[in-house]
Amino acid sequence: MTTKLKTAVLISGRGSNLKALIDACAAKDFPAEIALVISNIADAGGLAYAREAHIPAAVIPYTDYPSRDAFDDALDRRLREADAQLVCLAGFMRILSDEFVRKWQGRMINIHPSLLPAFKGTHVHERVIASGAKISGCTVHYVIPELDSGPAILQAEVPVLEGDTPDSLAARVLEAEHKTYPAALRAVAQRILSGDLPAPGP
Ligand code: GRF
């Protein structure tokens, strides 16, 4: 494999999914490389994983910009400067404007800790347990303007066990996330590199 897909990862926090992606990208035959990590939070724990792996990292704090659009423009500029061909959202806690999402549609993916379309949004594990569901899991999906609603790329199931708390369920789902996100990135990168997907928007 000579060409690897230049991928940017956007984080806001602990970055365990970023770490899983970095580890996967270290394999010689993996079709993607992480060219840039961006955090909107200056002290996000995940930035340490970027530093350890010598991956360029940028902090773009939301509070530095007068509006969502100005923030999204700065994000877009930084991604294009790095020649990013794909954006992976990994615990990125800012809602992106419809305009930004449309620019990157087909080239931006996200991981969500439920079996979408069930349990979109936040406080997922609390709601899963309260619903009495026996199975939960995670979904990697393309990002579209409507939150947590884009086409699914890959899902993995985990059981919801008797006595589960939101934390114990989150930990089980997170383990699945760390396998599912790299597998989905591999599939999407292969698709893009083989010319199977349209170019991103303007
Ligand atoms: C994960 O549960 C992911 O599904 C959700 O945010 C969490 C991020 O965790 N979108 P981490 O920062 O990757 O550890």
C-alpha cells in the first residue's frame, strides 16, 4: 500500500477512540493515516495521544470566535491546509453548522455509542438501561446535517446485563467502539482510495 488516506480526527475529551485509530493506522497495510488532530478544548486528554504519536495537533477553541460559522470556517481552513481527505469525529462535542457538514458530506464520519437509529443524542446509556433493552452497541456513520442520522457504515452489538449501570454499560460499549471505529475507517478509506465515493462538496 503506497497511498494512505489523509485523515483528520476531531476530539473534545479523553480520546480513547482517537488512540484506537492511531494504533490501527500504525499498521503498514492500513489504508489511512492520521495527518491532523483537532481539539476544541485546550486541555483535552486525547491531545496527549497525538503528541506521543508525533501527529500534528491543533487546538481551536470555540470561544475564540464570534459565531458558530466563524468557528466552523476556522475548522474548515485548518482541515484544508492539512489536505485532509476524511474527517473522523471522535467524541467531538460541538454541533457543526449545516453548511460545514454539507461541505464535508461523504467525507466525515462519527461514532455514536448506541445502535442507531435507536438512542440518538446524549445520555445514551441511561436511556438504554431505562428502556429495558437487552442489546446495545455502537454505530459508525456518515455525518449529515440531522444529528446522529447519517447512513450507517458499521455497527457492533454488546449485551445489556442485569444490574448494569450507565458506567458499566458505557465501558462495554467503548470496548466495542475501539474495534468498530478502526474497522469502519479501513472500509471508508478503501472506498475513497478506490474512487468509489464522490469528491467532497465545495
Ligand atoms: C464515545 O463513547 C463516542 O461514542 C462518543 O463520545 C465518546 C468519546 O470517547 N461520541 P473518547 O473521547 O473517544 O474516549
